[in-house]
Amino acid sequence: MNPPVFPEFKPVSLEDGDFIRSFLDAYPLGICEMNFPNILIWKDSEHPRYTLLNGNLCLLLEPTFEPAYFLPPIGENDIERTILTCLSAAPRLSRVPEEFVRRYGASFKVEEDRDNFDYIYLAKDLAELKGKKFDGKRNRIRKFERECDHSYERLEKERVEDCRRLLLQWFEDKGNGDPYMKAEKDAILEALALFEALGLVGGVVIVSGRVEAFTIGLRLSGDTAVIQIEIANPASPGLAQWINREFVRREWMAYRFINREQDVGVPGLRSAKLSYQPDHFVKKYNLSKA
């Protein structure tokens, strides 16, 4: 494969996985956006394209629900000149982690992007839910375990259609008018369709013989897993808390940290993520011309 060189771009497709992963593995940035499955599953709404610029991998996203942007360049070759060239093709770099800003941001306008901070938890905290701060979650879990006939299974292809049905019903109940929600639905459908090809790990919860929750994640770095997707039927109180705990217990205890992505500025989602007591945030910024 001959990768495109700026100003040429190529739309991201499944066949680009090994090439893009080679950069992400060599230059990890520790943010939830910077993994190949995430880039690919959002392709229908974010339209990612990539190019090589000064030997760095540059990803341009043109979402349907926000202005176009580049992710931070992946590499270490003449980064400030690379950023300037990117900013000639799009108005900003977005989802830029704090360490990247510290190293390369001095010549640029820098704006904090709180809605896209990653929430990072200790895997041990999510698996054990110890202490008074988690009393409410333990109570909901006990109620679910007491009242519901339930079991956990690792996600396999035989369960994908059941997960798909649950997902479509979940979004129908919430309403499909919001463009971001439609994009999210399409991304999750893509993850389900490609979960084996992308090396994703998933879990499902069977309640009274039906799939009522599922979740999907992957390794992000040496000590961190990222949980990208969690869907649970709200008609079963405590189910969301149970799958949140069990997925970490059963699949991710080899990792110190769990990245549960951002809250995108949704108040209810922010409150829910804060209630799990994050260990820290990965802060992110927008960079534009000064």
C-alpha cells in the first residue's frame, strides 16, 4: 500500500488498520479518540481521511455535527510546521492532550475543551466499588441481583443480532432527532458488525433469557483499557451499574486504568461519570492560529 502524502488524502477504511495502528502504537497519545476502531466506526458521520505530512500521520475529520478539524499529528517530525500546514487545511486541531500542548502549543491559540476530557478510573475502584461514596451503586446492584434472573457472557457473533435489536430499541425510546445521537447509533452498529475484525472485546447480560445490556472495549495502551460502548435497558434498575462493574471484573483487571471517554457536555452523562469518582482526567484542548 502506498500511503497518501499531503496534499493527497485517503478515506479511512478497514484495510488501513495495520498502517494507522503502526503510528498509534509507536506514538501513543493516551486519548480515547486515538485508536483505530474508534476512528473507523465513526466513519459514516466523521468522514475521517488521512495523509502523511513531514513523515507524520495526520487525520482530518469532517463531522456532520461540528466544524472540521485535525486530530493531533502522530509522530515527532517537525511538528510545529506540520501543525501550521494542517491549519491551512482546517481551522483547528481538536482533542489535543495536555502534554502535546505543553510541547508544541506555544505558537498557537489554545482553548480548553472540557466537554471532551477523558474520564480515567482505577480499574480496582470500578471492580470493587468500595466505600461510602459507592453505597448507592452497590444498593442498585444488590437490587438487580436479587430481583432479576441474570447471567454474563462474553460477546460472540451469535449474540450480535440480539445486541443490535436492543440498541435500535434503546435509541428509538430516546428519540432519533439529534444528529449526534444518530451518529452514535451508526457508530455502535458498525462496532457490532466489525467487532471481530477490529479485535474488540464485549460482554452481554442476559436477563430472563433476553440480551438486556451489552458493552464493548479494547486495550488503549500498556496500562489502560478504554470502554467505548455501554447500552443497558433502563427498565431493569441496577443493570447499568452491574454491567459496568462486571465488564471490568471479568475482562480488564490486567489493566490499571479504565478510560470511559468523555461526556460531550451532556449534563446527565457528566453527572453519571463523575459519580464513579474518576482518578483523573485526560485534559484536551483546541489549537488554532494565534
